[in-house]
Amino acid sequence: MALLNVEEIQQDFARCLERVQAGETIVILQCGKAVAEIKPVQSSVKQRPLGLCTGEFLVPVNFDEPLPDHIIQEFEGKVNYVEMKEEIFKGMSVDDIVAEIEGFKG
């Protein structure tokens, strides 16, 4: 830990930052009293280990292909869901619709 007064910091601030980047803590003195501390930032982000989910899932072969137009339209808010719902369930009975919905729930 280094003790530097305000004038020393002002004279060569860039050098002080280099020292902090190297891991040193600098205490700033004003009239002989400690008023501030400059220290390296501690990273709070831990790196996740590579391969954490190896074998858990497969990336589809078409993963990098462009999305179909209907999905892009949904993202852009250009879909009329009432018309879409009517088209999807056209000709289906209520029981068929309920069975279809239950199938999505798993």
C-alpha cells in the first residue's frame, strides 16, 4: 500500500493508475490525513466452467439458418393472433383443441 498526497497524485496520475492496475492500493493523503483509497476493482463475475452441459442437449443442424418468415413477423409484432388462432384451429372440435393444448403442457 502506497501513501501519496494530493499533489503527488496530480503530478503523475497516469503512473498512479498503472500502479493500481498492477494490484497496488494507493491511499491519498490531504494535510497528512487519509481521505481516499484507490484500489483495483475486484471482479465479481466468476467464469463458468467449459462443458458444464456437455451431452445435455443437441444443437439442431439448422440452428444457423434464417428464421421462417412467420417467426420473424411474430418478433416484429406483425402477427394478428386472432386470425392465426382461427387458421390453426380451423375445422377442429373443442375436444381436439383441448387435446392439442394439453399436448403442449406435456
